[in-house]
Amino acid sequence: MLGVIKIEYIYAGLLLHNAKQPINEENLTKVLSASGINVDAARVKALVAALSEVNIDEVIKSAAVPMVAAPAAAAPQPAPAAEAKEEKKEEKKEAAAEEETVEGLGALFG
């Protein structure tokens, strides 16, 4: 029966659960209506019935995928010397841009 329930209805149920509000027909209808959805009473009833047998917190925990750190070899790190060269290049570019700006302002007031 849950296959015919649209995702918006499930989101509304999760929103109510997160807000610690009862997931009942009245509350689901209010949430769906407030979001501009044309509410289907049969779908609301089906969702309330389906969720009455479900421990939502347990389902969320079991559905969560743990993040695994990538091995260090998978992400090559630049050599310290290369980083230093890049920083010097950036500093030179910034200094040159600053000089150009000062020269441009000098032309305006000179």
C-alpha cells in the first residue's frame, strides 16, 4: 500500500515526526495543504496506517550509511616545496595587482 503514497506525503510524515507532533490524518493534511499540495484523503489514511506500525527512529538509523574515510593513498598530497612555490606566485600576483591599483588611483588624482 505504501507504493501508492507520494513522496510529499512521506516528507510530511517525517516533518511531523521531527517536530515531535503526532502523525495523524489531521496533521498530515495541514502540513500538505500548507505546502500547496492538493491532498488526497486516501493517501493520507494509507500513510497514517502504514506508519502506525513503524518505529521511524529505528528505520532512519538502519538506513543511514556510515561514511568511510578514503585511504591516504587515494588522495595525493602536493609536496611542501610545490605548495611554497604556489604561495609565492600568489603573493607576487597580489602585489602586482595592488601596484596597478595604486597607479590607477594615482592617475585619477594626479
